[in-house]
Amino acid sequence: MNESLLKLLKSETGTEVVRESVLATPTPVNDASEVWRAVREFAGEEGWLCLTDEVRMIDDATDLDTLQGRVILSGELAKGARSLHIRQAQEGWSLIHLCAGEGRECLKWGESFISTESNNGLRLNYDVYWTLQEGVYAPYAFRFVGFSEGGNTP
């Protein structure tokens, strides 16, 4: 990619745009216990899980045993350059493992969103990846990278 184009994107959007590879590996599962197994194996440092009755923030001190037996509807966990996204799918769930620095070369920039959990003062941070498809850049993947302070302000 042309460096002058990267500078133009930064001047127009105010966001640093960089080249970075990302590998997205989806895995279909059809049993809730498989979802829990993936969460435990991933051992995320921070993230969130949407259960049937609440949204729970997760950090490395969270005792997952207290949540065992409950159904995960969706979630996003991060640990360094890796993320695990959990989504409901037609026949169960889709577990998407994402790894920055591997896979397809993309353009990446950060996005930040105010948490919908009232008064927690957090923002959810994502890396958004775009790739060249048929001569134009199109969204390819996004990766939850963690929380930051400042959720009460846009």
C-alpha cells in the first residue's frame, strides 16, 4: 500500500491506519459444553459473556466455575494478539478465533464503543481489518482487543 494513501486516510479520519495481518478461524459447535471448553482453553485476560440472564464482564480474576452450567449466548474475549468471539448460529454457535500478525494482510485501525452496561465507565476497543476485494477495500474482520476507561463520554 502506498504510504501517501495511509497518510491521507489518517488526515481524513483522524485514525492511524496500519498494515497488519489477521487470521480468522471459525469453528462451528452445537453443544453448550463445547462453548465453555473453548472459553476455558482460551483463558482470556478480559472480555464479556452474554448469558441467558445477564452480561458478565470477564477478567483474568473471574472464577468461571461460578458461571458453569449457564448458557453462553455470545461473547468476546481477548488475550494479547488473540481473540475469541462467540456467536449463536443456526445449529448452535460459531467460535471465531482471531490472531493478529498471522494470515491475510489487511489495513487495520481501531474503533471504540461506549459500553451498554450503564455506569461502568468503560469503552470496548476493537481492531477493524479491511482487505482489497475486486479493486476496493471492504471489511474483512474485527477483533475485540480489550476495555479502556472513558465509557461515559463519546
